[in-house]
Amino acid sequence: MPLSANAVRVAITGAAYVAPPKTAGPVDAVAAWPAAFKDIGWISDDGITESNSTDTTEIKGWQGGQTVRKVISSSEVTFSFTAIESNKTVLELYHKGSKVVTTTGKSVLAIKAPGPDRRAFGFDLVDGDAHIRIVIPDGEVTETGEITYKSDEAISYELTITAYPDASGTVAIKYSDDPAWGG
């Protein structure tokens, strides 16, 4: 059966959000984000990358050494993107545990050694009238890229967020108002 052109989606635009840990996110694809979620700002044209990785352990049979089973030994879901806006939210995400302090119009970021900094995250992906929303109730920036200060490119902040499972094993929730999702 050929694919319907209406089922092919492109993330034309969107947004990335962050909130304090345990902040409840929206429960559908189009409701307003709660006030605690802050828009991260401009994201590079590479967009947002979702990655699912799984490690397995092979169980070999004594008779002949054939693989008789593979057991998932670990798994991880990550979301990566490059922020190209130098704002308080981005700087504090990139420099985990550090805070921007502004007094009398001047700001200071005392960069600390990174420590745990779990938060809630969210992404909106929009293609015309189709909207996909991803909510990560418990996540953390676990990798950052290098910052390059150069005259012919934007200062950028590569961020990778690891989504942690809740008691039921859920690491992220996807919502859509796209009719193609309904089958």
C-alpha cells in the first residue's frame, strides 16, 4: 500500500522548552505550555535529533555456542540540538549548576563544576497544521559540545538531554493532532 502524502511529515519549525524538575507538562499537542516552561530560544537549522540506543547481552548455548537469546542490558533515549541564542536559560543549561546573576543591568555567570541538574523538557514540532509535541518529565543535559567564538558564525551550544524513566518506564510522551497518527 503506498504511503499517503498526508502522512509524510517534516519538522518545518518548532521550539524547545525547559522547566524546573517535576513540573507537569501539557497533556495534548496544542495546549499552551505551563508558565514554568521557558522557551530555550533559537535552535540551529539542524533541528532536534531523537536517539534510542540499546545494549544487549548475548546468551550462548553450550551446545555449539549459538546465540539462543539476547537480553536488553541497558537502554537510553536522548534528544540533541544546538541552541544558537546566548540567553540566561541556555547558559544555565550548558553550564550545569551555574546561575546567571544580574544586578544593576550587568550579568555575571560564575561557571561551576557540573553537578546533577534534572529538569522537565519539551519540544514542539510543527508542519503546517500538524503538530507533534514531546514532553520529557525527567531529563538532564548529559553532554555538551564545544563553544566556538568566531567572527563568521553564531555562538552555539550543543546540548544532549537524557530522558530518565518514571516508575512505569516512560521516558517521554508524544502527542499529536495529526490525523495520520490515528490510522
